[in-house]
Amino acid sequence: MENLIAPLIAAPLLGAAVLLVGGRRLDRVGHWIGTLLSTASFVFGLILFADLLGKNAEHRTLTQHLWTWISVGGFQADVTFRLDQLSMTFVLLITGVGSLIHLYSVGYMEHDERRRRFFGYLNLFLAAMLLLVLADNYLLLYVGWEGVGLASYLLIGFWQHKPSAATAAKKAFLVNRVGDMGLSIAIMLMFTTFGSFAFGPVLSHTGDASEGKLTAIGLMLLLAACGKSAQVPLQSWLGDAMEGPTPVSALIHAATMVTAGVYLIVRSGAVFNAAPDAQLAVTVVGAVTLLFGAIVGCAKDDIKKALAGSTMSQIGYMVLAAGLGPIGYVFAIMHLVTHGFFKAGLFLGAGSVMHGMNDEVDMRRYGGLRKYMPVTFITFGLGYLAIIGFPGLSGFFSKDKIIEAAFAKGGTEGWILGGAALLGAAITAFYMTRVMLMTFFGEERWKNQPTRSPEAPSAEPAAETRGEHSEPHPHESPKVMTIPMIVLAVGSVFGGAFFSIGDRFLHWLEPVTGHSEGDSPLSATAVTGATMVCLVIGVAIAWARYGRKPVPAVAPRGSLLTRAARRDLFQDDFNHVVLVRGGEHLTRSLVYVDHTLVDGVVNGTAAGFGGLSGRLRRLQNGFARSYAVSMFGGAALLVAATLLMRAV
């Protein structure tokens, strides 16, 4: 069965090649080719999954060696794939959710002239992401890592004729390059420390390395994870990336790319387990980001950017869990999977709303849409209930486990991390209820209103071609869009319970990630009760502000925190002042040093020798009498010096 691992990647890679090279003759069928090959990859994944289920836990690792990529002296890099319980989980998520998003895109991108190319980029992204999670060594993982970065750049900037989209793509690309430097340095450190960058030698010999080296490797891996998973301090690209088509947001920023950092940390668990300082840094980054993203999500009127803040926050929960070590590895991945269901469903629901609202993204111009879009309302509502942790839905099982694991860390650290996770749960309930109320309830604020507002420019180019004051006529999306939303809603409802019954997900991943119960000062019942209290508080505050009162057409000025959240807590301002202006001042300083010191020394030396040679040249005037006088003077000095020495 291991021979099916390569076709998993080859199917979408073939689709990308055919669609991007095949030309316009494939315009009419290109979208179906991309969807078919994505689905074929999912079928291969199901076959391999069934094969793994038929094996004992200790034999659920398949490897497929294709060829030796590089062999120079003691340096050898192989193209080898590894399929185990962890990578299998990602394969099913990537190909399953990815295929649904392909199907959704058939309807969403129906009128786009470059739809074939869009599906080619989607296939390329799937192939790169599958390579990332199936690689058997960090160098091959790095190839997939960079492939994902390239595909995301192409997809975010797909409508590059819009300056905002082109800028967002460049921003995502550059910020991710910072994280990629961390991964490349980590790989170099691995090779110099272990003589290899394959998972087996590195992860099984961490005891042979010093804690300092492992800490350095862990911190570099964390830097890489921060870039791909939009964690503090490399989170600034995620909100702007909403300029891409909505299916891109669902695929990249909900179910796949932003989870790559979580995969990297969990896969490298042996390194972090042996480097407590690096592990602590992971938990701090996760705790800070889950609150950071939640606060930002509270103040966004753009529905996609509100969900982007939510994604940042939920990935923060996963990173926090991954930083807890064996206590949280399983629950980080469990929340990653359930999040893939409900967040992809929420993004697709947002795209459905935009599809029926002339591509309007400003929630202040929504309201009362539940009666016009019943399927979208129900599926979006189920995703909403799942993400806030409503009892019985998927988020209730996965996020509560992370909060329990945070408290199980023990000591003061456990209380701080658990408290942050609970606070994040309350804020999540607030901002997601706000999104729900502003979109589907209340008065119909879109009537007799211009399509777009300066504060919420449309993310979709179609709105730019419509009349500035054309009134939307909300309607339900076609079945090719609603069917994927329904399937994801089913996962949002039942996924968590399915994984939790009999601890089946824990038993599935434990052979790869390990598991420890920890030492929680609170019982599971107490944690669940506290989480429910936070949920009710968040929902109640949102209802009081947005359910009982009319939503103003223009956002009020708000408090300092609200204004800061609208500006993404000044993350771009900080980057501009510290990095952009700091880089400018550094560059100017280097130019000044170069011009004054380096050029001064070089030019001064040249000028000195030039002046000296000019003066010496005067002695060579071509007159015999001058040379005779010089010879007589020299002889006289020589005689005088000789007599003086004898006299002394």
C-alpha cells in the first residue's frame, strides 16, 4: 500500500501542470479537472487510511523511498515519504476539505475569466501541502513548505489588478520569508548536531545533544511556525490576505496552510520535550496570539477579516496546546481537525453571503439575511455554535480539552495559561455572536444603501463593476456551493463527539505524539462549567450590544481598545516604525559609514599617494644641472655623515 503515497501528491501536481500549461483550450473543463484530481487524491487517502486501520498501532508507519536527491560526501538527501497516524490525519483533512472547496469554487468562480488558472493554483497548493506533511525529512518538508508559500502568494494575489490584493500577496510572501529563515537555520543546526535532517535520526537522538543546541533548534522551528500559522509576532499578513477569493480563505487560512506550523511543532515534539525553554516560548506565543486574534476579531466590520482574527485566535489555542508537550499534542491536532470543519464552513458561508449581496463585505450593511439565505444561515449558524464551544458540537470537545490541558500544566504557569484560554473563550463567544447577529438578524440594513463603504472595501472585484448605489437582492447560493457547506456543517456538529467517544482520537495519535495526563488542580467538570460561564457571558454581552439595539450604519468611534483593535492592535504601525523606518535608518547609517569612513580611507589613501607622487615627480625635471646638484648634495651628505660618525 505504500506505493499509493506518491500518487497522493502526484494527482494534484498533475492537475496543476495540466491546468497551468494546457492553455485556453481547457477553460471550459479546467475546473472539473482540478476538482476530479483533488478528489482522486482524497480517494487514495481513504484507501491508505483503511489499510492503516487494519494494522496494529506499532505497524502503522509506511515509508516510500523514490530516489536519492543529493549525495555529496557525508551529505545525503532522499526523496522519501512517511505516512503514519499524524500525517494520515493531515492527508484526510487536506484532501477532504480541499476537495469540498474545489467543488464550492466551481460555482463561486463561475464568471471569472481566469478560473482555469485559479484551479491550477489550488491543485498546486494541495500538492505542496501534501508534500509538507508526508516528507520523511526536514529538507523535503522545507520544499513543501516553500511550495505552500508560493501557492499562497499566487492565490492571495489572484486578482492582482487590485493594488490591495497585490500588496497583500507581497506582504504574506515577505513575512513568511522571515519564518522560512528560521526553518532553514533549524535544518542546518540539525545537520551539524545530528549529522542528519531525517526525522528518525533527529527525533530519536535528542538525548545526545546539549540543551542549548536543542533550544536553538526549537526556537528556530517556532519562528517558522509563527510565519506560516500567523502567530505573534509574524501575524500581520493574515488579515490582509482576505483580499484573495473567499475559497482561498477557506482553504489556506482555515484548514491547511495556517495549520502547518502546528504540524511542525507536534512533529518535532521530541526536540521541544528536551528543550523546556523553547517549549515555554511556544506556550507564551500561543496564549498571547489567542487573545490578540480574539480582540482584533471583536472590532472588524469586514466579515472575512473578523473570521481572520478568529483563525489567528484558534490557531493560538492549537499552538498553546502544542507547547504543553505530551499533555496537549493530541488535543492540538484534534482542535486543528475540528477547526478545519467549522472554520472552512464559516468562510464558505461568508462567501455565500457575499455572493448574494453584490460582494459586499461590510456587516453593517447586512441584517435579516436568515430568511433570504436559509441554507447559508443554518450551516453558518452550526459553525458558529461549534467555534464558541456550544455543548455537544465539535468545538466543545476539542477546545475544552485544550483548556483542561492548560490547567493540567500545573503551578502558576498552569493557572496563567488556563486563565488566558478561558478569557479567549469568552471573547470568542462575543465576537462570533456579533458576526451572527449583524449578518443574519436585526433590520435589513442593506436596503437603500450604497453597495460599498470606504471603511469596508469589497474583497471581490465584481463589486467594482456594479453601480455604486445598486441595491443588493440577497438570494441563496447554488447547490454546487451549498452542498460543501452542508458537509462541513455535519463535521462541525458531529466531528468532536466522534473523536471523543472512547478516546478514539487520542488512541489513534498517541503512538506518534505520546500522551500525559498532567496534574490539573481543577476537575474536568469544573473546567467545563467555567467554560460555559464564559460562553454565556460573551453571548450575553454581544446580544445586549448588537441584538437589542440597532446597528449603526457607521461604526462609532469607540474606546481606545476598540480603535486599537480596528488597527489590528497597531501591528502594522509597529512593523512600520520598528522594521521599515528602522531599516531605513540602518541603511542610511551604513551608507554614511560607507561614504565617510570606508570611501574616506580608500579615497584619502589614493589622494595621499597621488600627492606624494606629484611632488616626487618634480625631482625628475630633465635638466642635467639639477641631477648634478642632487648627486653633489647626496655625496656631501654621505661624507658629512661618515665624518660625524668617526668623530663620535
